[in-house]
Amino acid sequence: MDYQLLLLTIGVSFILAIIAAPLLIPLLRRLKFGQQVRDDGPQSHLKKAGTPTMGGVVIILAFTLSFLKFSVINTDFYVMLVATLGFGLIGFLDDYIKIVFKRSLGLTARQKLVGQLLFAAIMCVLLIQNGHSTAIHVPGTSFSFDWGGWFYYPFIVIMMLAISNAVNFTDGVDGLLSGVSAIAFAAFALVAMQATSLSAAVCAAAMIGAVLGFLVFNAHPAKVFMGDTGSLGIGGAIGAIAIVTKTELLFLVIGGVFVIEMLSVVLQVASFKTRGKRIFKMSPIHHHFELSGWSEWRVVITFWLVSIVLAGIGLYLNKGL
């Protein structure tokens, strides 16, 4: 595996994001593509109203150009490109409708689901044509099980929906998702190198550079938000990398912060509907800590540190595969 190629990919993607963001932010301001802030959220977020959103276009652009330039062209390449651009497109449409048509919910839940199912299905078709293994490995062990395509591909579809939404839930504090995703992509780049999947390693590297470049403008106080364009695109990319490297279950560890964020929402909703009581002051869980008195920086740094620990555990477990 060519480490210099991966470093070059990270560098180029980072520079592209650094160049693109200052050009896009003023345009978003002129178009009045500003963030709408929830009234029931942390009061400190109210001052963020009007901050340009849909900045995920920067991430998608920097990623795509560097990925096209440095990746080998094979089936895995197309799977990851479809996942990233497809899910990113769903996010873009959601952001666009929210902002332009002043609809707070953007796409309906059904419309989002149909779009996600469509691109996940395209991924499955590509994987089937390439003779993708349907075995699922248990991290940290030599054990694997293969229930065949009738189980595996529906599992893949559900996995892509769950990951993209879990990543989307993580976006809500300045710099949180940018940093957590960069750490997860770094771990998966190492996983891909171990699996000798150059296209997956380059995909992860391109995303590392893109999100770090975006983080320069997204760190607190954020000059721009990524919106669903960025969060769903990131989710699509990281899910696809886990699939093509055959480390589907390893995502539960490396992407543990995303899993925790999603579980906090599920538990909150389930508890309120069944008991009429909330478990957290607000979900996703990063808002719970904000409402408990934590500063945004404390939340972000803590979640980054947790991500680093989980990434390390994931890489350790991967050696047992």
C-alpha cells in the first residue's frame, strides 16, 4: 500500500476544501442560505441563526475531486462514489427545501427513506455483480457467518440507512461531526490498508482531508454549517468503506460515537412514548451535556477523545480478523 499516495490525497483534499470554503460562504450569505435554529434547543444556539448552512458542498466537492484523481477505478470505487454522492444528494435536496421553501422539515421522512433505499439498492447491485462476499466477520475473533445474499443485502440496506442517520444525528455542535468523522475515517484508512483495498483507503483519505479542511471554518464559533448535505454524504462514505473492506460490524466500535448518538435518540423517543418521561434533557446526547452546563468546546473535545479511544479499540480488534 502506497502511504505517500494516501498522504497526497489527504493534502490535496484539504487544500481544495480550504480554497472552496471561503468562496462558498459569501455566496451562501448572499443567497440567505442561513441555518434555522430550534427554539427548544440550547439557548446558546439561538445566536447561530442565520449562519450559512449547506457547507457540506465543500466536503463533497473536495472529496470527489481528490477521490477521482487518486483512486483506482474498480467496482468498490463505484460503490463508494454512489454511496457518498447519492446520500449527499439526498441531504442537499433536504437542505435546499428547508432554506429556499422555508420548510423546517425539508424532505419528508418517506421521501428521505425512498432516496436512501434507492442508492443503497444501487450499491447492492454493484456488489452482487462483483461477487462481493456475503460473509460477516465478528471483530476480534476468527469467527464469521454467512447467511447468503437473501440476508446479507437487506442487512446492507438497513446498515446504510442506520449509519447515515446516526452520522446525521451527530451533527449539532460546532466542529463535532467534522472531528469525529475525521478520526473514524483515519481508522478505516488503516483498516483498508490492512485489507489491501487501495480504493477504500483513498476514499477514507479523501474524506479526512475534506472534513479537516471544512473543520477550519466549522470549529467554534462556526462560520458555516455542513447541513444534511455533508452529514449524509459522510455517512454514506463511511458505511460504504465498512462494507467494501468487509468490516461491517467493526463500525459499531470505530463509529461508536455515532452509535451512541443514535441510541440516545431511540431511547429518548421510546421512553417518552411508553412512560411519558425523558431519559435525557435533550437528544441527541451531545445536547444533553450542553443543557447540563458543558461548553461547546468541552462537548466537542470529550467526544473527539472518546472517538480516538474507540478507533484504537477498533484497530486492535481488527488484528484478530
